[in-house]
Amino acid sequence: MSTCIKLGALTLALGMGMGSAAWSAESLQDVMKRRGLSQQDVLSAAKTYVPTGKRDEFVAFASGGQSGQLIVYGVPSMRILKYVAVFTPEPWQGYGYDESSRAILKAGAINGKEITWGDAHHPAISETQGKYDGQYLFINDKANPRIAVVDLRDFETKQIVVNPVFKSEHGGGFVTPNTEYVMEAAQYAAPLENEFQPLEAFNEKYRGGITYWKFDRKQGRIVPAESFSVELPPYAQDVTDAGKGPSEGWSFTNSFCSERYVGGIEKGRPPYEAGCSAKDTDYMHVINWKKAAELVKQGKAKKINGHNVLMMDTAVKEGILFLVPEPKSPHGVDVAPDGKLIIVSGKLDTHVSVFSFEKIMAAIKAGKFESKDPYGIPVISMKDALQTQVQVGLGPLHTQFDAKKCVAYTSLYVDSQVAKWDYCTGKVLDKISVHYNIGHLMTMEGDAVDPKGRYLVALNKLSIDRFNPVGPLHPQNHQLIDISGDKMQLLYDMPIPLGEPHNTVAIEASKLRPGVRYKVGTDSRTDKPHPGAVRAGEEVTTRTGKKVEVKGTLIRSHITPETIEVEVGDEVTINLTNLERAEDETHGFAVSGYNVHASIEPGKTVAVKFVADKEGVYPYYCTEFCSALHLEMMGYLLVKPKNWKPQGTSAIAKANYTEANYRTRLKTVAETQAVIDSVVGYITSVNYKDFPDVVSMVEDATDQLNKIPDAKARHEAAAAKKDWDQATLWAEQVWQYQVKAADIGLRAKTYLEQHNAKKTR
Ligand code: K7E
Ligand code: CUA
């Protein structure tokens, strides 16, 4: 009988305990020989390998590029931990398939159109005094100018805001040193108003800009009404960075087409690539954002599309906007950890240019400008702003910093190399080849005021021959490099099967403190109590006109309710609360054929909504393998024809259990109790309270055991009435609770044995 087999397995598992590991007889040398590994390979492996049960020192957040997601992985193991759904629906997390997450995506609609993808480039972790604080993460969408807020307490997207004046952006996701603002610089210029203007009016009507999104840390949300933009010339602004330390209050934004060139290859005009790289220099925009914010408060901004825009003439008049020529077609702009230097790479130049904030300020103070641009913005001469230029190689793009003083790393796209150099002495210290065509690069907390050094990841644009071929579309290649010594050492190639990552940021793992459960009844997307939440025993289905609303619960291994009956054409809302407290006890919820799915982590409440527009029978079930009886975590949505009446005698078929069946169940229950008692005996005989993980497992098991008295009362009441069907089934339910408790108890026992728990009695 199935129950006996299941019980047998439990007993067996208990008896075996940990078992003994069978170690291979092969030596390390044998394995090296068999797999053709060098000493260097084995050393690299030892530097990246994180043994089972151990964790990474750093957690990296890579932009998912066109996938519109965020990729989370550990460093140095390079193990992928999660894809966080941001701009794109993601079914596993229910993102875009339940009501609250749909509301987040809907808020990102442009001109009333829902946008279901994004081109995510730059993730940025929230900062306090220029240090990563691990609370929030921001990421931009280049294609549809938007910024998203991810809360690092639960790694969920909480907000998407649409830029009110840009039609395209790129310099987005970067934060000011106390996360007062999230910056978003435009890219391809367009009229700030939502209107048509011919390309012939490019210089007069097309504009760039930078938006400073106000962040309310307490609410964990961007406040659009307190955000503003600074109007900029149509120069194709690019990457942005915030000043820090002495340069705090200022921001720096590149541009790559100060030629204001308009292409038209189909009309016989040279293409954009020729026209936008014709001049030897472009402009770095230097903006005093602190003062700009004050000017906006004083009412000096103009409302465009209901949004505060500080116009260029005001910015010039108030002395908050300046230009500095920079080598042509630059890409990266990176402020050094001390906030004194700003490092710019010109893609078409072999140098990195190191600008001095002090020199820029001196020129501004002295009113020493070489010219004004066509919009009247003062231009500081390059030589007045430049500290030094260092020849690093072909196609320099982005720069990151080391914990070691003055040490920087710059990616060389054309050379497919990383250059390590000293920005104080201007010396190149080392170079390493990467595979291939590196874009961004990342050191640990490498753009904060206190970089951690240790590792560098090269974010390569092409992987070509590095991995097993998987068709013409190749994986991305993130290469892990050890930067702790004088020479850089390549450790590991990591294929990323989601693209295209642009920037990545990594934080010390100890700074992240994500929760394991929500307060019961929480809407995770608003962080507020969910109106559809109920507690155990309060489950209810109500009808108002054509609207049917279910407020139900989930706990191993049943969904309450197990039947939902509606009439064709009804609008159905199903709210479900996961009553589990146990870590990792997520339930999923799907209804056949209605394109809804929810991921309901412990404590969370989620609603799915649809119109039951076709009569029929629709199973619903839990989609996470949550327990031994997971497959039984199911129910039926019955969509009945209009005015349907039951025909003849209608009763659910009886099982016809006998008193003997009931007694057998009771015997099983008693035997299982003995197993539980023995596990409990072991756990309480050791110092289990010293292990928080075990304490929560014990809590979880107790939760299950606490449900037994109610089921027991039911089977006893039924037995008293000689209703053997009900008696047997409620006794079976008692056993189900026992099995779950025993399963958890055995897990706790194994844990304690593996962690050498000590006998206390
Ligand atoms: Cu260089 Cu969007 Cu920062 Cu791509 S970006 S590489
Ligand atoms: Cu809950 Cu499967």
C-alpha cells in the first residue's frame, strides 16, 4: 500500500543518516593528466571554486541588455543566482502574469502602449556617502527612456518611470553619492515636447538633456513630481557619472556627436558614423546639479509635458552648465574614488584623458573660457582642464578602480585587452588579453569611494570560439580576472545565456540582507498589506454582479478553495496568500488556459485576474514542487453555462471506506508519530538552538503539527457517527501533516549532523 511505502522510505532515510561519502581513488595528479590541466589551470580553478555549502564573497548585478532583465551572479564562482524581471515579463516570478506586477509594467507604458521589453544598460547600487549600501538598485532602458527601481530586500522590481521629455537615453542608472538623485542622460536628440519637427530644424528644435530623478529612500520609490531635467544641446549625450568628495554636487556627461550631424545615406549623404566623428573633439558636460535643484525649487524651470526642465539659457545665466572638449567620440566617463579626477576614454583615440576637477573649477572661477558653443554655453579649454593623457591602447571605453591607490583598469575594445595603469604617474602597468572585444569592465565596488579590488570581470561583446557552439547567436562571455597581484591573471570564462549585458556592478555579499519571508498578506510590489489577503480559516468567495472574487490561501499541500464555480462571462479575481513561514517554501499558481501565473513566496499575497469567457473545466494547481504531495495541490475552476442547473441526483462519488480502513490509517499515524518522536528526541538532545536555520525548521515543523488537532477532532467526530469515508480521509490528512513535519525534521537532523551539533544531554 502506498502509505506503507512512503512511511518505509521515511524510516529508511532516518536509519541511514548521512551515509558515508565514497571518495574517488583518483589523485589530483591523475585528474590533471586525464583532463589535460596545467598547474595554472588548477590554480585558477582553486581561486574560483566555491565548495558546496559555501558562498561567494561578492554578488554581481549585470544588466540583461535587450532581455530587459537583471542577471545576478556570485564572484568568484561566477554561478548565476537569479534573473530579476525588470522591463520584461518573466513567468517564473509571475512578473507580468499577476495583477501587482502587471501594474508595474503598465506604469512603464509609453503613449498608452504597453512596452514588454527594455534595453537595460547600467545597473547602479544605492550609495550612502559614496559607498555601496546594498539597499536598492536602479537600471535604465535605453530603447524606451525609462528607469526601474529594484528593492534588494526581495530582489523585486518596484517601479518603472518613463522619462517625460526624452525619446531615447543612455547615461542612465547612475546615482549621486547619497542617492538623492538617479541620473538619466539622453542619447539621440529629439524635440523635448511630444511633437513632430523636421530634421532640417535639428539645431533649433532637437535637444538632449539630463534628468535627475528624485529618490525617496524611505518609500523606496522615485518621486517624479520632485524630479527635473536640464536641457542640453543636441550633442548625443552618453555615459554619466556623479562627482564625489570634492566634486560632490557636480555631474559629468559625455557626448559623441557634437557635430550635430544629420545622416541620410539613402539620400546620398554620408552616414552618421562619418558625420558624427568628423571633429577631433566632442564635449563633456559639467553640471552643478545641487544648484540646479535649488533653481528648480525657486521656480526657474519651465514645465514641459508637466515636468520641470531647467532651460539652457537659465543654466548658462546661473552658471551651472559648462563644456569641456574631450577626444572625439568618447564613451566612458568615470570619476576616480577620491573625486578629484575624471577619466574619459575616446573610442577613436589611443589615450585616456584625465581631467582635473580642481582645474575645471579654477577656470570657472576665473571666468577663463576659450569660447561659447552655439547655444551660449561657456567652453573651458581642454588644456586648462586636463591633468594628463595616457596612451593605453586601441578603443578605450570604460574605466574602473582598484583598492590600490591610483590604480585603474580601462577596457580596450579594439585591442581586446584590459589595461592596468596608474592615473597618478601616467604609467601603464600591465595588459591582459580578453576574448573578445570588451565593453564595460567591473572591479568589486569599483566605482564607489572605497573600491574593494580583488577581482575584475571583463564584459566581452563577442565570445566567438570560447564555448561549445550553440548556433549563430553566441553566449556572452564574462571573464573573471584576478587583480590581487602585480600581474593580472585570467581565471575563468563564464558564458551568459542572456544578453547583451552592458554594465555590471558587484557588492560585498555581506552588505546584502534580503528577507526570507514577507509579513503575512503583503503585496510585494507595493510593500503594503494586500487587500485580497486572508488568514487561515477566513477563505471566502464573493460575487458582486458579474465579478467573482476569491480570497484563498496556500499551504503544503493544498489550495483553499479547491473548487471555484463561476458563470461564463464572469470576471474572476483569485487572491492567494501563502501562509508558510518556512524558508524557500514558495507556491506557484496557474489556471489552465487563462495566461495567468503567480509566484507566491512565504507571506506574500498575489492576485490573478481574467474573464472566464469560455465555459468548461479548467484545472488549477501549484507550479512549484513544494512537497511530496505537491501534485495534489490542485483544484478546479468550473465555468458553467448561463443559468446552468444540476441535473438529477448529483453528489460527488463516495469512496466507501470501512471502519477497517480507518483503523489502518490510525495505525499508520501512530507509527509515524514514533518516527517524529525519535527525530524530535535527537534534535532536542543537541544544541540545535545554536543553529538559526534549524530553529526556523523546527518552527516550520511545529506549524504543521499544530494543524493536527483540528483534523484529529474531525476524524474522531466522523468516526463517532460511523461516517467511515470522512473519518478515514481526515485521518489521512493528519498523516499528511505528520509527513510534512517529519520531512522537515529529517532535514534538520541531517543539517545538525553535517554541522557537528553537540550533545547537550
Ligand atoms: Cu559601454 Cu551602454 Cu555603458 Cu554598452 S555601454 S559597452
Ligand atoms: Cu505548492 Cu506545489
